[in-house]
Amino acid sequence: MNIDQLLSPLQNCPCGRAHRLPPMAVEIAPGLLARTAEILAANDFPRALLVAADKNTLGASPGILDILAAGGFQCVLKLYDDMRVADMRDVDILVGLCANVGGVLSVGSGSLNDLCRLASFRAGKAFAIFATAPSMDGFASDSAPITENNFKTSIYCHAPGVIIGDTEILARAPSILKSAGFGDMLAKYVALVDWHVARLTIGEYHCPRVAAITEEALRRVTSMAGRVTAQDPETAGAIMEALVMTGLAMTLAGCVRPASGCEHMISHFWEIKKLERGELSDFHGRKVGAATLMAAKLYHELSARVNIDFHEDATDWDAVYAAYGPNFTRDVRRLNTPTVTDETTPERLRICWPEIRRTVQTLLPAPEELLALLRAAGAPTEPEEIGITPDLAAAGLEFHPYMRHRMTLSRLRGMM
């Protein structure tokens, strides 16, 4: 993957920021498993490694420990049964295991990468990824969504120095994981709308050229919707590259805006409420895909309204705290004191509403189009398909904006 070519349009960017990436090598091609040690060595990766994997991801990477050993790497293995939730307790454990190594290699995707990303950052160690499934968009990101006391927050840390994607392994990944990656990509339509909404309503930083990287990744992935679950290395490689592009966009923007909007917050709400009951959620991208469809319906309904009586925020905070419950009330208070709507006014919303409407109608495909894309990719489209009850689905749609101190179009409903 040619990162220099990706960065070229960002030189002297009109947004006023100097867009830079930390040193990063991204290798996406067939047959890279056998070259893992060679690639790490070529990028001066430390020879003493903590390798984190679970039984599924290690099984998908046959012989990787022997390959590393033969290449002169000394490995300590942290093997999980099935890593599905990136929890701060595991971050702390991994930090402790980093004492006598120079770098951390995550063999896997999703939660494993998030744990290793934050743990390696806190331990001051190098970080690399050997991807086993094109299942999410955070490979090249410099933030990690982590659960602590069952509440999920995104924590800025660092991006990996090396990303390896063997397209033959990626192509053999379970279809459910590949469709999850597609769902995570489709979410970018809503995320890009919310980024514009934040620019218009509270003057948040926005870079059209960074947004264009996500838009290009979206074009690539949606053009392959019908081939997502095929065991085709070329398709898997193209999807993996698009997923990496969105992570790079987040790192270049210094925020999650190019890839995460209200649809991620809906998914996070569902996840924490299920965790509170001791239940695991479905895969992140599958939840996010279904939430994207719900968000698109809401946003198009709102954008159809020409005249809105904007007023000061009338959020019913008692209802919000009741929806989150006593286990999460402290987090919600912290994230909403002050609340993000304090940064705008009804008059400003009245002025920018026509442009917000145009943004939704221009950037966000109709729900019917998104539905067809999700179905073509074998991804779920209804909350019930991912174990979300109608009541939880409705609560997520209503109360998700309070998961973050972040302006979204859905957060403005309290001012309408």
C-alpha cells in the first residue's frame, strides 16, 4: 500500500493543518505469513516480542510463532480463548507482560488490536498487527475503544508501526467477520454527515481532503458489496486496504470523525447494556451496520423537515440517567458536564439548518440503498438479527447521543 501516494494530496492542505503520519509500513499481499519475520525485521521492529492472539486468530495464522522464531524473534505468547471485549483489565495485564519485551504484535483484529494498541502505548513499546480478518476499520487508527466497568470509551494512544495483511488468510476468514467489516465501512456515510454537522453547529475542525480519503475507501468497498463474503484474495485485499485507509484518515485528522458518528454510539449503547447483563454482543461491524440503517432513516426524516423551531436544549436528563441506569450515570454526567449543545445556539442552528439538510441529502444514501448494500454483503439489517431486542434498539436510538461529548445530528433533537 503506497502511503506516500495517499498523503500527496494533503500537502499544503487548505484546512491549515500539517498532516503527518508516524512511520508506518502497510503490507497487503498474498503469502505474507511466511514473510512476517522478514517484514518486521526490515522495519527495525524489536526482536523481543509479546505476541497476543486468541485460539481462533492463532489457528488462522498457522506456524506464525515458528516463523518469528526462525527469523530471530524471541516471543512471549499471551493466548486468549476467544477475545471479544477489549476491557481495561486486560490492558493492564498486557502492560505488565511488556516489561521484558520491546514490541507487541497483535495477531488478529478488532478487540485484540485495541487491547494491544493501548497496552503497547502505555508501556512505551512498538506496536504491529498481523491481521487475520478484514472485520473492522481501526487497523491504522491511533485510538482504541476500551470498556471499563462495562462502559465503553475511545482512548487516544498510537497507531501501529507495521500492518501485515496476508490476503490468502484474509480471504479464508469467516464470512460473518468479512460482512462485519463491510458494515463498519458503511457507517462512514453517517460519520461524514455528523462531521459536517459538528463543523456547522459548533465550529469543529473539519478537513475535506481527509474526508475524501474515507469517501474513496467507501467507493471501493461498496463497489464490491456482492463479493465481500467470497473466498477471493484479491477482493479481501482490496477491502483490507480500504479499511486501513479509514484508520489512516482518523490518524490524519487526529480524531475519530472520519469513521465514527452516531451509528457507533448506538452500537456502543447496545453493547454496554448487554455487558451489564453479562451478555456478549455480536461483532462490532455487524452491530454498526444495523445501526447505520437506523441512523440513516432518522437523518433522512429530519432532513425532510424544512422549518424547525429550534430552542435551548430541553433534554430530559432524568430520562437519560434512567435509561443508562445507576451503573453508568456517573460516566454520562461526566461526558455531559458541560454538554455539547452548550457550544451552539438556536439561532446558529436556524442559520445552518438548510446546509445540514443539503449535507444529509447529498452525502447519505437513501435507507433503501443502504439496505440493498448490506444484504448484498451478507450483513444483518435488523437489530433482532444481532440479538438486540426492539426495546433495546429503541433505547439506543433515543439515548445514544449522551455516550460521548460529541456533536451529531441526532444530538440536536433535544433542541428541536
